[in-house]
Amino acid sequence: MKTYLGAAFVLAISATPLFAQDVAAGGDLYNDNCAICHGNKGEGYPKEVVPDGAVRIKKLAGDSAYWDFAVFKSAVVDGMDDHGKPMRVMPVFGKVGYFTPAGGIPTDDDIKNIQAYIQTLAPKG
């Protein structure tokens, strides 16, 4: 019995990295495609610094970084907010592809990596 438990424990430990997100890859994708609008630290731009009539850019750090994956994916791929409404200025990366690598369509792993990276920028708040 101990042999089976030991083997199960080793298997569980060795399997963990297969499911972990690649935060460095997410950071690269974020910096190449998202930071231009959302800021280097996911801080977005508050209403006070955006000219009248312009669209406020959403803060990601501590906020949408913690949305359920399906909601976060919909924002990235479909340009939909967490209420299912179209965002006015969010690129629809599922149609136009990334800025860098040019035209690349985000995969689920890419999106999970981006979300994992953004979660390193601030705690849930």
C-alpha cells in the first residue's frame, strides 16, 4: 500500500509543471500586445487622465486578471467585457491576431499565460 501511495505522490508532483502556466511567456505576450493600452503594470488609465470623450482604458491588475478564464478569454478573443457587452476599443485578437507575433491568433495556453502574468502585477482587489 505504501508503494502505491508513494508512486501516486511522485506522479502528482511530477505532473504539476505540465499544468502550470508560463508566466514569462505571458509577460512577453502582454508586453508585446497589451501594455500599449493597459500600461506596463496593467494599471490602465483612469478617467482623470483620459481626454474628454475618449474611452477609459480598463485596469487589469487586481481586477480582470482574476476573472474566470472563460470571461477573460472572451475579452481577449471576442472583445467582450465581463457583462457580455462589446468593448469599444479592445482589439478582437481572435479575428485580427496579435500585434506581435503579427497575425498570430491567441491559443488557450497563450491566454492562460497572459492571465497568469497579469495576476503577478497585483493581488485580487
